[in-house]
Amino acid sequence: MNVELGFWSLGAVFLLIAWRVPIGIALGGVALLGIAYLRNWKVSFAILGTTPFEFVAHDTLSAIPMFLLMGAIAHHSGISRSLFKAARLWLGGIPGGLAISTNFASAGFAAASGSSVATAAAMGRIAVPEMLRAGYDKGLATGVVASAGTLGSMIPPSIMFVLYGVFAEVSIVKLLIAGIIPGLLTAGIYALMIYLRAIITPEIAPRMSVEERIGLKPQRWSALREIWPLLVLMAGIIGGLYSGVVTPTEAGAAGAFLALVIAILQRRLNLSRFMACLVEAMVSTARIFFVAFSAVLYSKFLSMTGMPFWFGDLLGNLDSTLMLILATSLIFIVLGMFLDSLGLMLLTLPILLPMFESAGLNLIWFGVLTVKFLEIGLLTPPVGFNVYVIKAAVGDKVPLEQIFKGVLWFLLCELIVVVLLVAFPQIALWLPSTM
Amino acid sequence: MSSALKALDWLVVAMMWVGCAAGLLMMLHIAADVFARNVLNDPIDGTIEIVSSYYMVAVAFFPLAYVTRGEGQIYIDLFTRWMPRRTLGLIDTVIYALTTVFLFALAWRSYETAHGKMQQGEVWESAGGYLVVWPSRYVLLTGVLVWAIVTLRLTVAGLLRGADGIDSELHPPLPDPEDDLPERAVE
């Protein structure tokens, strides 16, 4: 056993990442040297020569480019704008209406997009200016977009669930379905919090005048006309996954294809914008896969050190599940402050999964918790990626600190969701158990 | 020299587009298979194997050089953000040099594997027949090799001219078409 070496390697990876070494290079490089040290260069090079192909040439992972393409088509065809418009017409009149509309429009967009950052980016440029124009508090206006964007990873499709499923060797379909209720629950709790805050402190979200509210009504049904084809498609895809008619890859490819057809029929997408969708999706795929196959190399090295088993044994002596979950939450929250969600998940899973397996915990439930923690990591300073995405979208209008401050309220909601998920695992597990 | 660099630029962009074409074909192929299986009750043989062994490999490895030359691989700049540009140029040069070593090692090993698989005539069993898979090993090799050459070029640029040299070799990614989205199309 070389558990100590495992710890040193983790330190080395963090150090390299802190010195702006790309995460994939840090993981792959440390793995290569580590395996050579533990065994020899021959073994190390042999693993290097076969792992990338073996990992990538995998039909399950093909859901990732397809989900990304579906999200890109939905975004570039302007569906995010139409969703916000419809949500605003239906919900804009209630206290905190524009922020609640943004929240539910993000949840709707999350059903077409597999990525939190993409969801936040899609909504950022549309919803924030509208809220600022209406005199909303800057923290609330930006915080809601950054936070509701995280629904992109929880509500299917989800890139993170696909990667988790591959690493944990659990059913990706069940994971995707397991994310539905926690995702909707999060959106519901966000909406409730915004509503209550807007009632208690009306100046943070000035309410529309009676005339304005009346003015919304006539356009409501026409706004739905623009978005219903895509919403029906997304519901159909989730239904197809649930009933087992299609695999996640097939759902992604058929979804992307049909979203393309809808966008063309609605004259929302031309050739140049479709090409941009393709580039965006495939370039993101390549970036994700590079980190992912390097993480596979690193987890092969870690298992050679015996570190995951050492942690498993350590936890075998702890008989409190709650302690395990608390420790895991702490690890995710602390590391989530510094690492991006992909790196965080791929770095921690090789260590955490054996622990949860040996404790006999449900890995689908752990998957939902993991994605929840990754979402929280997207919002916590100093490296909260979604906050930076919103900052990039709003420019100098809102300082970074104010966005982080606005996000605090949503983090409080996340805490409630995590407690509920831990106390009632059925929130995540009920829907997949009916499949 | 400059025509060789131009050829490299062209190759990097061309490979990115081949990766995109593979993504497009993947979507069409799988969607056609879903339709054929569920509507015509006659699935397209070998879809999973072709997707896994060809489209996926092209999608994953062909755009990597383009990524490095454009927006860059995923990294964290939290702890180095405050550093002067000159120091960052130095750090980036060292990182590009290390990356180049790693990628040439990966390319060399990928070549050994690809060559071995070609000699074996690697095939996958698919729908009662066999699918020749070994050429896809060379797809990976090409992607990694061109990527390694791009990082080598960035290393040399950094060594010769520091941060200025690196910046002059980096190309901004394609503009976001959202910026020129006509209002009519989205309202």
C-alpha cells in the first residue's frame, strides 16, 4: 500500500492546478509519473497508450456531445428568450415576478440544456437587463440567473449525470430521471424565497402597476405558441427515457435533430448559426473529454496506491451514515470554492465512490447529492463559475461582490434542499423506483 | 517557415470542422436509427459500434488543437490572476513546454498502439459481422500529434517573445452568433 503517495499526488494535482496548469494535464501528468514510480515506465506508458481510446470509444458517453448540441440549438434558436418572454407574461405580475419568471424560464431551458454554465449564459443576457430596467435589486437580478442556471445540471438532460453514471457504473437513465424532482423542488424553493423576499422588502423587486399587469394578459397565449413545440419535445424525450424506449444517447441525438427541425420550421436558425452550434458543442465535448480521460488515468493510479480502499476501511469503522455525508459535504463545499465542477467531480469520485459503496449507500442518491454539491460549488466564491458567467454578461453594471451577495439567499435555499435530500432520499429515488 | 505555420493553422481549423462533421453525422445516424427501430421496426445495424469507434473519437480528439489555440483547455486562474503579464508569460511557457512533453509521450504511445492494432487488423463484432476499428486509432493519433505541435509552437513563441509571443499565436474563438442575432428571429 502506498496511501501516502496518493495523498502527495493529490497535493501535487492541486498545486499544479493553482499554477494554472490545465486540469487535464495536471491529472494526466501526475498519473503518468505516479504509475511509473509505483510500477515502472513500461506500465505507465502502456496505460497512457490505451486509456484515452478505451474511454472515449464508448457509446454511453456519446450522450454528452448530443446533449450539448441540443442545448446549443435551443440557445441559438432563441428559445431562451421566448421562454423568458412567456414566463414574464404569465408570472411577471406577482411580487418578485420577473425574478420568478427568470427562475422558471431557466428550469424550462434546463430541460433542453445539459449544462449549468450554458443555462446561466443563455439566460444572463436576456433576463438581467430586463430586471435592472424594472428597478430590481442588482444582487437579486444577477443572483437568480446565476443560481437558477445550476438547474441545467439537475434537470435532465445533464452532462454531469452522464459522467457520474460512467464513473460510478450505475444506470444513467435512472440518474437522469432521479434529477427531475430535486430540480423542480429547487426551482420551487427558489421561487418561494423570491416571493417572500419581494413581499417583505418590496423595494428589491418593484411590482408592476395594475395597468401593466392587465397589459400582460392578451399576449399570454401567443407567447406559449412559440415555445410549446420545444417543451412538448423535451417532455417527450424525458418520457422516452422514463419508459425505456430510448437510451440517453438516442434521446440526445433525436432531441437535437428534432430541436433543429423545429428551429428551422420556426425560421429561428440559419446555416451559420447552426454551424456555430456545432462548433460550440463539439469544442466543449473535446474539452470535457480531455479532463475526463485524464481523470481516468489518475483514478487508475490512485487505485494502485490503495488510497480509495484505505478511505473505505476508515469509513467502515465509522458507522454513522450522517457523518459520512457531512464529511462528503465538507469536501465538496471546500473544494467547490476553488475547482470547476467537472474537475471537482472527476477528482473526488475515485475516492468517494468506494466509501459510499462500502457503506452500502444508494449510488443514484449519492449521484443526485454529488450534482447538488457541484451546483453549490458553481455559486460559492472565489471560483463560482456561474457567477463569473453572469459577470461577463452584465459587464460593469454590477460588481462581482454584489452578485456573490445576491447568490447568498439562493445558497440558503440550496442548504434546505440538501437537508431535505439527505433526510428524505425518496425525493430523488421515488421516480426511478417506479421505472 | 511561414508557409508551414500557415499550413498548420489551416490543418487545425480543418480538423475542428471534421470533428464537427462527425458530431453532425453522429446526430443524423442515431436519429435515423431511432426512427428506423421504432417506426419501421428495422434498426440500422452497427450504429452503436460506428458511433463509439469513429464519431466519438473524431469528436473528442480532432478539435483539441483548435481548443488550445483558441479559448484554451479548462484551467483555474484564481491564484495567478494578480501576477504581472511578464510572469504569466513565463509560467504559461513552462506549462506549454510540460504539456508538449506529455502530448508527445501520448502521441508516441498512441502510435505504438495504433500500429499494433493495425497489424492485428483490429475489428469489433457488430450485428453479426465485423467492423474494422483500427483506422480510428490513427484518428486519435492525428488529433494528439497536431495538438502537440500547436503546444510546441506556443512554447517556442513564449521562449522567444514571452507573453507577447504567446498572445500573437493564440487565435480568438469564432464570434458568438448570439451577438448578431436579429431581433425579428427571436422575438
